[in-house]
Amino acid sequence: MIRAWLLAMFMLRDLFRSLVAVVPLGVTLAFALIAFEYGMDQPQFVTVAGVAMAGLCLLNCLLLAGRANRGATYLVASRLPRRSELLAALVLGSVVLTAVLALATTVGNLVTGRLSLDFPSALWIIPTWVTLLLLAAALALSLSPLTSRAGSHLAGWVLFAAILVAYDQQERLRTHGLDWAARAVGVVTWPVSTLLSSASTGDHGRSYLLALGLALAYAALLFVVAVEAFDDKDLLWAE
């Protein structure tokens, strides 16, 4: 764990030594200025900002994985007892970076009066968002060329986009007699949608805890898939 933490700090320092660091900072600033223009209450904050921070974490992990997908980093990976430590460092680094940016966004809008939170119920945002960030970071590993085999990350992007579109168009799917597809998408996305809806309404009962556990299980499964793909990948000859 200590090695993964040190490696995560190394990757973050490497990121902020490049111009790529402007991307997460710019995205965070744009979101903070636009989304909170007319103010935001706690239920909106949990859902809207939660989804935005998950998207930002996915972006951050992709950026870190892109920096790691270089010959110089392969030398570091070859000296690690397990390659999975590099992937764990990417997840840890992206979650830490996103958490810092989320905290800055929250504090900034609280100070300016554009965000209202009710304590102590607002503390439930922490486990909700941490789960979303872990899920987003684990997903990013599978979508990154770093762990890709023969362009498998492209298939991952197609599947991810198809799920998002199908979730948004569930009513249209039912209208066209594709109830099975709507139900399948509903089952797949149930943990995340239930987690956000329960947290926004302040319902932290059995459904919330079940959704929390399933979302963490999703993250663990995606991480294992990325580890299996990366574990014996030939890093000498780029695909």
C-alpha cells in the first residue's frame, strides 16, 4: 500500500509537470462557474456534482494512464513485485486528485453562498462520492490503451456509450417493443442510479447500502479485469 501511495504521488507530480495538468483544472473551474451559476441545494449537489466528479475522475485516471503508457514508466513497472501496483497507484492518484478538486469546488461555492448543505446529513456525500470515484477510476483503466489488448479499449468505449445511450432512451426502447433491453440496462445501472437517488433524498437504508456494495463490487470487478489484461502484456513492443 505504501508503495502504491508513493507511486501515485510520483504519477501526480509527473502529470503536473506537463501541460496536460491544465485539463482537469480547467474542467473543474468551468463546472464550478457554470453549474453553480444559479445556486444549488443538497439534493442537486449530490446528483449533478456527483456525476460530474465521477466523470472528472474518469478523465483524471485516463490522463494518468496516458502518462503511464510510456517507455519511461515501463522501467518502473518492471521493477515492481506486481504490475497491479501500478494500476492501484493510478486509481489512488485519480481519486485523490478528484477529491481535492471536489473539495475546492465545494468550499468555494459554500463560501460564495452558491451552495447550501445540511449537516450532518451532508456527510453521507462522502461515502457516496468515494464509491463513485472508485468506480469511475476502475472503469477508466479498462478504457485506457495502457491495459488494452488489440484495441480492446475501443470495444469498451463502444459498450460504455451504448449503455449510457440506452439508459437515457429507456422509454423509447419500451415504445419500440424492446422491453428486454430497457430492463437489462436498468439492472446494470441500478447500483449507480439507486445510490444517487437514495443519497439525494436522504434515504440511507437497505437499498442505499445494497447499491453502495454493488457499486464497489463493480469497481473491484473492473479493476480485476484491468489487472488480468495488464499483468502479462508485452510492454516492449507497443501494439
